Amino acid sequence: MPPPGTVISRVFDGKTHEVTVCVEGFEYAGRKYKTLSAIATQIAGTRWNGYLFFGSRGGRRRERGERAMTSDFFRTRMGQTFYEATMPSLVRELARLNQNLERLVALAEKREAKLAEPVPAATAPEER
């Protein structure tokens, strides 16, 4: 973690967001936060790891040859634009697929229950 007083900035959605590191937590837009993740979530509107959002390693040094967890592409303006434009539609599509899957599972369970019902024994027709 950077020392208290350090200002961390990130351009998101065309706006520069600045966060000040405090002794206990962080300050953003005049409010105190316990974590960078809370600030990143506030800015982006979706859950984010604060250290990844602000491009910090979170105090952990990488070993020689170890690859970064995120691609450098997403740190570029083009990558950020791609992410911001693509993720909402992907989330909507996943939600739609999940609803369809839930409906199919419910239908399969109904069908299975119907097949498991005992079949009434055949009775001889009544004679007149």
C-alpha cells in the first residue's frame, strides 16, 4: 500500500478520479472509505478489486517472470472503452441465458416427476 498522503488517480468514463491514501483507509470525493474496492465499485457501478481498478499491485511484489493478473490492454483507453461497452451487454446476455436454463431445468424436473408417477393398473371393461 502506498504511504499516507499519496494520491492515486484513474481515468474512468472520461473523468479523472483521485483517491487519497489515509492512515486508515482512503478518501474519495470528500468521503472516507475502508477499501479501494469500495471506491472502485462506487465509480464503476459494478464490483471491482480496488487494486486492479487503480492499476496497483496492492503492495505485493511480483516474482521475476510472473505475469500480471490483467492484460495491459485493459489499462489502455481502448481497453477501457472496450470493457465499458462490452461488459453490460455480456452481463445482460448471461442473465438471459441463466433464466432460460432455469426454465429448462424446471421443465425437466416436471417431466421427470410425471414419468415417476405410478401408472394406474388397467381394468377390464365392464360387461353389460
